[in-house]
Amino acid sequence: MHDFCFTIPYGLALVIGGDYWEGVLALDWFLSLLGYLSLKAFEKRKNSFLGLAIETVCAAILTFVMGQRYIQTSKMMPAGIVAGISALMTLFYLYKIATGGNHIPAKAE
């Protein structure tokens, strides 16, 4: 599975559900943009390791910030949900980095 397959919907879902402060909302749009750029790099048969690293950092920041908010408020919606999904995305991105990024199939001739 390629990172952009999850990053674009993840970023857009966070934007749509945006019930939190503006700094985190900016990360949501940024994640969607990074997913789009990763898709465009894939179409050119290239890997976007920088984008993957930045996606990982953004997801980790969201995990931390929303996890802290969940601990303070004990509200599952949106803080607990966003923290949980962001933690899963952070793990997915770390997996993609560990396995060498998006695997680009050999060009059929």
C-alpha cells in the first residue's frame, strides 16, 4: 500500500472534522498536500522520502497534541479519535520508511 492511499483521506478527514485549534488544522491541510505530492512523485516513478518523513512528523505531532488533549478532557470525540488514528498513521509511515518507501513496479514494455 502506498502512503498517499491513506494520507490524502486521512488529511481530508481531519480537515472535515476540524474541531481544534488552528495550528493543528494547518497540519491537516499540509498532510493532504503532502499526500498529493507523493501521488505525483509516484506517477513520475519516483519515491518521495522527504514527504514521507514530513508526513511521519506531522502524524506524530497530531498524536502527541491530541493525546494530551484527550488526557486532559477525557473526551473521545474528537481528541481520542484523532490521537488514535494519528498513532496508527505514524506507525504506518514508520513501516513505509523501514521498508523503503513506495514500491514502484517495473515498467512494462
